[in-house]
Amino acid sequence: MAETSIALDFVPDAVLFDMDGLMLDSERAMLETWREAAAAENLAADDAVWLAMVGMHDRASLAHLSGHFGDDAATRLRDTSYRLYDARVAAGLPRKRGLLELLDLLDARGVPKAVATSTQRPRALAKLAASGLIDRFDAIVAGSDVEHPKPAPDIYLLAARELGVDVRRCVVLEDSEPGVRAALAAGATPIQVPDLVAPGEELRAFGHRIVASLEQARGLLERALSKSAARAV
């Protein structure tokens, strides 16, 4: 994957984090549970069906499944998959490499942080708690807190308001296309860390920053914050 890691040209007032696929290695777990659920419901589909839902909110995911399997089968498939997935959530989903070091950096520099996830609030809080992350953020905004989900800008606009900052002074960390589009629509500066789905040419045309890992995202932020500290001395 070609990367676009241009240095940040401002010092962010806050960093807004997506959750699934960005902080938590949850997309792989969800992919596995979709496969298991499809087998249990005697439904056949290749992985492209599941991967197309990365970054989608719940209503859009169900509509996507209905288009492939019909309404009744899609509802059964979703319910079976969620039961399997919730068991994995309760056990604690793996954190992405470099996440804790990134959070430590932002804490050390006094940069506010918020979660902005399309996941519904109860499941989002369960994921963050089981993974030991719930106390690392100043605000948590979930898909159920806004009327219009990603790729609409609502969730990032609300997260910035919760932190009391201008969204145009925020860096957004995202893995998916809907999330990047939401950040851009809000006027924030996204850094994309793709997970299972690489950004296509249409998304790359926006010219946003794309990096291979949270370690690289941390490097961009650390350099911007270090310049601010140097000017303050």
C-alpha cells in the first residue's frame, strides 16, 4: 500500500479516534463471526460481502445483507453474528499495535482525546471497557448519539463539541472510507490507517494522509507537537 504521510502543518487541539479496525483488531473478529453465522444459517457468500460492510453503520449493514439474502435471512444472519461477536467482545478484543504508546504521547502533551464510533453506545462501551480503554478518553460519542451516521460529519462535529474544541483544529484517526469521508465533511484533518480494506483511487484523490500503522500516525503527531513545544521554550 502506497502511503501519503505528509507532515502535519498545524498543532491539533484534539485527536478524535475511530474504534473498530483503528484501535481494536475487531474487523477480523467480525469477519470470522460473519463466516460462522452464514454457515450456521446455511447461507453462502464470499468475503467480499462482509468486507463491503467495513465502516458501515448498523442500518446500512442490514440493508446491504438484505440485498444479498432477503430481509428475513439477513435479520437472522445479523442476529446470529451479533451473538457470536458479543462473546468475543466480552473476552476483550485485541488492541492495535502502537495504540497505547500513542495515547501516552497525547496524555503527556495534554492533548484531549475522544472516541467517535459508528457502533451503538452499549456495544461501544462494552468493547472499550473489556479492552481496558474506556478511561483513556475525555469523551465517547457513538453511532446512537447522532441522527446521521458516517459518512455524514455529525459524529465528528459532536465529538469536537464534547471536547470544547473547533473541529477544524482536530486530527481524526480512521481506518475506513466512510470515516475518512465523515472527517473531511466535518472539516477535520484525517489520518487514515487502513485495516482490512485498502483505500481506493477515488478516496485517495482527496489527498489525505495515509499511513501503514498507528506507530506512523504517532510519528506525525509527535513531530507536530514537538514543534509546538520548541516554539514555547
